Amino acid sequence: MAKPTPTDGVLFVGLSCVAGVACRHLLRGTRVPYTVALLLLGLAIGSLEFGARMPLGALGNAIRLWADIDPDLLLAVFLPPLLFEGSFSMDSHQIKKCMVQMLLLAGPGVIISTFCIGCALKLTFPYEWSWQTSLLLGAILSATDPVAVVASLKELGTSKKLSTIIEGESMVNDGASVVVYQLFYKMVLGWHFQWADIFKFLTEATVGALGLGIAFGIVSVYLLGFMHNDPEINLALTLSVSYLSYFTAQEVADSSGILTVVTLGMVIAAVARTTFKGNCRQSLHNFWEGTAYIANTLIFILSGVIMAKGFLCSDNSAKTGSSWGYLFLLYVFTQVARAIVVVTLYPLIQYFGYGLSWKEAVVVFWSGLRGAVALSMALSIKDASGATPYISSETGNLFLFLTAGTVFLTLVVNGSTAQFLLSFFGMDELSQMEKLTLDYTKYKMMDVALEARENLQNDDLGPFDWLAVKSYMMSLNNMELEGVHPHSVSTSSSNLAQINLQATRVCFLRGAQAVYKRMLDDGWLTQITAYFLMGSVDDAMDSVSREPLCDWKCLKVQIDFRNDYKCFGIGIFPQKLVNYLTIEKLKFAYYTCSAFLQAHKIARRKIREYMGESNVIADVISESEAEEKEARKLLEDIVLAFPEVLRIVRTSQVTYSLLNDLEDYIQNLGRDGVLDDKLSLHLHELVQNSVLCWQSDYKKLLRSPPRIKVPRARAVISQHPCLRSLPYEVRQALENSVKETVKPQGLVLSEKGCLPRSLFLIANGLVKSEVRCPNSPHGLYTTFPQGCIMGLYELLSGNTSFCDLTSDTVVLCYVIEVKVLLPLVRLIPEVKNILWQECIIVLAKLMLTQEFEKTSIPDLRTLFLERSSIITYIAGEAVEIWNESIGFLLEGLLRTPDLPSVAVESPAALLPSQESPNSSTPEAPGSTMSGFRHYGSRYQVEQMATVARVDLSGRCF
């Protein structure tokens, strides 16, 4: 026989791929699993070479070359891409929901299975193995191989929940099994472990692998952010990082490479929907699906070849009839051990995540397939058996024989009968909700076909035979011309009505999620915002059977400022950091609210176009509109409070959108033949340069988004109409002491009856005041925008606050300490008069809300500066309020000559008499706040009083 050459190995790869294509094509539409057919094909090829001794020439050389592959190299070549593809393609939301179930089966489950199989081997088999050796084989056979499981599940079409549990468990289980295998292998070699040593070894191997996977995942996501939608680089990076992480874990960190790659894939899968966009996302999934298909084809055929070699080339002790009998007994033990694991953990498994029915638990039990991972570990034992005195050659051969046989039986028996098990339980059928959606889509397909027929019949290209056309269209052959709308079916059955409602909610939510994906691709959403928006839809779809549409409820938790303020506002974080984080949260909230409103608007239109009008559609649309109200209110508050947020976000969105539109326009011109290739290429390069420049800036934008510039205290004071008129030394004191701060919505700034310690100069946002009076159960609410200084009246008068102040939106304000300003007010008389001018603006809005409701703060400030005068009266003097004027009692106590029992306390609005002179009466309850508005033309000063009088002649009041 000629010596095998390296090039012979290429022949095996090429023929295996051809055989895989033939099997996939021939078995399409049958219930024979593709992977089982490949395994049997590999077994047949190996039997020809190692059993029949037929001269296969170069093919025989190639078979022997691959059959002698180093087991560690086998895993290192095939496992990283297969594991990464399996974990990367899993739904991140399903992973999150099923994670506890997967870890229970893969952690405690592996240990239980190892001890069950090991005990059965020690107590039943006649090989006189030690406990360590028996448990070593138990660990090998506890590995439910992800390669075999994933390949089978994709063909069976199980539910997403069940697929996630079985697939995720097999991946994590495999890593845990390898760790347990390494532990018992060291024990077999003579290492001694205490219980603490065992715990330390298992913890370091598993936790270290998880940490490495997370670290590689974070670095990969960060690097992918620099690539920005470059498919080739994304493909190369994800492929290389899967191999590098596996190598680092196995060879450098001495931990589980399998767990590392699985964790890496899950981390990237968690952000894949938002990290990769459009064609890049699709090309990445296509690449990994193709890679996994080729690797699966090779590894299953190669597994069959290795099994054939193990069966046919073992020594005589492994070929005896008793060994074959013990092989079948071992298969039974592995199934019993798997059943014990599922039954023992079932109470916990059904409690977490989506739960697990008993039928699904049976499928989980039957899906414990063994494959290439167990086979490679057995090969490692066989290769090491001749080089160490602790493992005899006979034991090594038996390990390979028993493992190969168990792998074969689980793949052939369990793998080929899983579909029948699903059919027996009715789990391969569509749910009632899926059937309704499918039936209605068929109905719509017929409508679309009939509409297209009418359009084609009306063109000028001639007649055609519709019946012949229909005969060629298999999808239309079994459809009736008169379809039935599922919502038009009698809903006397409450169950059917509920299923219809749930199906419509799911359809609506998927439409909203599709809008989010398009907005992300078009640059209208940031990655983090899209991540939370899509996650809210996933959570809402889980709840469609329990409550109305609730995606906004899921989002509210993410944009609630109060929880963040409780964390960051406790005083241990720098105020600038708190302000920055709050403003970033505002931008996130704007993105979220605007995208939510847009997605719901489009989804409502699409679902009407798809399903028409019905009571069910009306109910779902009503649920959507009810959710919109709160989102719209929050969006309006953000825009009103921080218009800079809108400007920054819209600038980014419009720039990205325009560049995309230009690129699409040029591509369409070339596609339509308007421009030749040379001109199209020239224009494309022109726009592409702009796109590249924009993408470079956009990457910087993503890494360091534009900040809302908070003006310095000096600029604020110098631009404020009141504060800039203060004496220089007062302004200097304020500039050195004022502090910027951000207050979340709903935070109490000051309470009635308390003496404020700070003034608040509003820079952005709205502050709401509530004035309450003991004479009336009603409160008077007023909002104050930017530019207002809250707390001045209490500072200047020395009185406690007569109203409650609360942030009505997120508020950026500047805090002026009372202890800094008060000494200056007492020391410099003109400061008090200047501040009284500003104070009466707030008092006018508080006490004369209806009269000054439509007057803006700047207009009110101008009016009072031009037409007001502040006068101090001593006891015994009279205060007169002329017609077409008003007054504000700022300090002191007044009485009316005709009604000396009626006292007018500050603060109060003094209005010209409406009935008879010298009357001081509040308006009727319910229309004004009793005690703050007084009508009269003349008042007697009982205590020194300060009154601001405003001339309103010529103005409508």
C-alpha cells in the first residue's frame, strides 16, 4: 500500500462534501435525519477500508490519514466554528429566559449523570476498573454532543423554546463534561484531590472559561464597532476570534475551550441584532450557516470512519460477544442516567423561564445524543493508554469501543426516532395561533394573485391562460377562490376569540420590531436604543396571553430617571458625572420615545393593510394608542425641556439618511441603465467618499456622542436680565458659588412651610408649583420655564415657602446657596430692589395665573421692568391701587379702612376694586385661591410694607 501523502487529505474533504450534498438532496422531504445518514455513510466507508481490506487507492490513503487524526486537533479544528455558529444563531431573548434551565441540566445534570454511569460501570461490568476509571468513562458518556444535537434539532423543527433549552444545554453540558473528564483523568493518573481541591479545580475551569468568553465577546463587539458594516472584516473577525478564544482557554488558561467559545457566541448573539446591520447581518448568518454545514458534513462522516476503525481494528478483547452485549447494556445505562437527571431536576426546570411540560421533558430526555466530543475524548484515552502505566491498552481499546458504540446507538436510535416522538406527542404541529396566521396568509396570497391577474389582463401585451398559470403555481392549487378572514369566523368560542387576539398582538409587535430594524439600518437609532426597543417587543410577545400590548411598560423601566437619580444622587458621585449621565439618559429617552411612536404608527398602518378592519384589529389598535399617550407626553416634555437633544439627534439622523438616499439613487440609475458603468462608478466613489467620511465621524459619534453643552456659571449670570444688573462684587460671589445640577422629573425642590436653603435658576426644563390654601381643597398649578429664579420671595422676605415646588420635567438648574446671597442682600440695599423686580414675575404667575397665562416670562419681565415701581411704606400710611394697575404686597401687613378685621398678609395680589371702593374680598371659591387675591382701591399699612405697583394702562387685563 502506498504511503499516504498530505494531498490525499484533500480528496477526503472533497468527496465528503459531495456525499453530503447528495444525502441532503436525496433525503429532502423524508424523515431520515441528514446527520444519521452521514454517520452511516462514514461507517460504511470506514468498513470498506478497515474491514473488507478492499484496495481503495488514494481514497483509502485519505481515509487512513483522517482516521488517524489527533483527537485534540479534531476538536480544535471543528468545534470552534460549530460551537460559535450554534450559540451565535440562538435567539438572545430565548437564551436569557432559558438560561437557568440550561445551567441546571449542564451543571448538576453532568455530575449526576457521571456518577450514575460510573456506578453502573463499577458495579455491573466485569472489567475490574477502579472507581476513578469508571467515573472517567461516565464523564465521557455524559457529554451530550452539541454538534449532533444542534444538527438534529434544525431538521426536526421543534419549538424555539425547546430548541433553545436542548441546544444550550448540550453546548454548556459539553464544556462541563470535559472539565469533569479532565478531573477524573488526573485522578486516574495518580493525582490526589481533597474536596476543596476538587471544588477549586471545577470553579477555575468553568468560571475561568466563562470569564474568558465574556472578555473575548466584549473585545469583539468593541472591535466590530470600528468596522461599521463591513461584511468581509466582520466575517474574518468572528471566525478568528472563535479559534483564538478556544486556543487561549485550552492552552493558555487551562480552562474549558468549549465553554469559552459558547459564551463568546452568546455574548455576540446578545448584541448581533444591533451590531450588524442589513446586508452585513444577513451575509454573516449565511457564512456561518454554510461553515457549519460543511463542518457538520465532515465531522459526521469522519466520526463514522473513526467508529469503523474502533470496531474493526480493536484487539480481540473488544470484539467478543460479551463486549457487544455490554455495549448495549451501557447504552441502556446512559439512557437511564439521562432519565434520572431530567426527573431529578424537573421540579426546578419547570419553575424557571418558560417552564417545561412533561412531554417536553420526555423530548429533552430523548435528545441526549452523543457525538464527536465524546469520541475524541475516548480517542485521547486510547492514545494515552500505551504511554502510561495507569491505563492499559485493553482499557483504552474498550473505552474507544464502548464510546463509539454508544455514540452510534444514540445517533441512530435516538436521533432517527426523535421525529416520531415529536409526532406522537403532537409537538411537530403548528399551534392554533400559527395556524390562524398561516391560513390568513394563504387567503391574502390568493387575493394578491387575483389582483396581479387583473393588472396583467389589462396590459397591452396580449392574453394568457390563467388556469395553466395556476397549475404551475403549487401554492395556489389547493386554495379556494373565496378565502375566509379568520376574524370573520364566529367568535362564540371565547377560546378562539382569545387566540385571534393573541395572534394579532404578536403580528403587530413583529411589525413594530421590523420597523426598529429598518430604523437601525438607516441610522435613525443608536445600537443601545435599538437593543432595548427590540427587547421590549420580545418581552411583550411573551405576555400577549396575559395582558394587552405592554412593550411601553417594558421600556418605561429603562427610561425612568428617578431610579437612576436614587443611585447617582446619593452624594458620592461627582455632580458633573451625574449631570452628564442624566443628559445622556435624556437622549436615550428621546430616541426611545420617538422610535416607539414611529414604530407603532407604521405597525398600525401595516396591520390594517394586511388584515383589514375587524373588532380584533380595533382592540389591538386601541391598545397601541393607549400606550402612545404616555410616550408622546414624555417626548414632548423632553423636547420642551431640552431642545438641544432634538437638534443633536436630528442632525445625526438626517445626515445618515441623506447619504443613504444618495447612494441608493446612484445605484438605481445604474440599475435602470440611465448611467453607464463608468459614470456610475465615478458618482458612486464620490458619494462613497462622503459615506466613508461620515462613517468615520459616525463611529466617533457612537464612541463619543455629542454632549449637550452646559454653559458656565459666568455665562449664565452675565446673560440673565436680572443677575447681570447686580453689582460686580455680587456677581463675582455668585459665579464662585453657583453649582449646576440636574433634577429628575417628579423631584421635590421645596415644600410649603419650609425655609429654602437654595435658590434654583432654571436653565432647561419646567418646574411646577402648587399653591394650596386652607380655605379651599383645590390647588393652583403653575409651571415655570427656563430663566425663572425660584425661591427669591422666601430669601427676600424671610418667610417660609407658601407653595410646593416640583420638577415637572428633567430640569437643568443652577443652585445658588441662600447663605451666600443673603449677607449681600442685607449689605447692599440696591440688590434687594433688583431681586424684588425678578421676584414679582414668579408671584404674578403664581397668584394671577389666569390673567398672565398667555404672557411669556420674557414679556412679563419687560412689562414689569418698564411699568413697575417698588415702594416701601411705614405704618399708618395708605396704599392706593388705581384703576388699570395692580399691586403685589411683598412684605408687611395691610388692613382696609372699611373692614379692619380683614388682614392682608404677604404675599398677596392687590387688584383694583370690581364692585365698590375700599372692599377687600377674595373671589368666589373655586375660581381663585382665597387669601392671595384681594380687591380694593385703598389699604392701611399696619406694619412696614413693601409693595410693587404695576401700571397696566393701555393693556387688556
